[in-house]
Amino acid sequence: MPELALLDESVLVQYMAGDDGARMLIDKLLAGEVSLALTASTALHLWSHHVPDRKAEIHMSAMIRFIEQIPLTGDLAKIAGSIQARNRPDVSDEHEEIRLAELKAVNAATALETGMPIYSRDVDWYEGLGCQALSY
């Protein structure tokens, strides 16, 4: 089994939108060439913001069955909160960027604590925190 790698939310969002790079990564997952995981926070974000109808729900449910889900622990929440506080966007709390920054902080904390690389299009941001980031 290949080494486990973490996904940030953009991978599945872009896969659902038809992005070629995301599609190739998910095809590798389905072929058993890569093993992928996502945090419970990422799953929550996907379900609440990117599943607008029954067709998308069925598609996401089928895909997520092949992806390991990682729970958010108290220790991860503490590390993520510290990361988010240091890298907080300069916008109001109601803004979507705050929610995405918090989600990215959870993903970064998970990658750092588990040693897993993380697939993202925001490679520089994750690498700036010491994560091993992989573009797709």
C-alpha cells in the first residue's frame, strides 16, 4: 500500500469541478497507486459548502469511501489554532477566508503531526509552515 498523503479541500472541490490535475490524482487513488486521507474538518467543509444537490451527494459519498478520514483531536485543534492565529487573513470574522484559513490550519497541523505530505495548490503556504506539500 502506498504511503498515506493528506488532501486539502481544494483537491475534491476541483475534482468535482472537472480539474484535470485533481482528476488524475483521484484516478491514482482509485487504481491503488496512492493512499489519501482528509481531516474531519475538511469533510465537514465539503459537505456543508460543496454538495449542493443529490447528484453531488452521491458522487462525494462514493469518492470519500476510498479516502481515510482523520479525526480532529484536542492536540490538533491546539496546533491548528496557533497556526491560524499566526496566519490569520486580514478580513472580518464573517468572511469565507477566515473559515478557509481555519481549515487550512487544521490540515497543516495534521500534516505536521502525522508526517504526511499534503496535496494542495497552495504549496508555498504549506511549505512555509514546514509541511511537505505536493502539487497536483
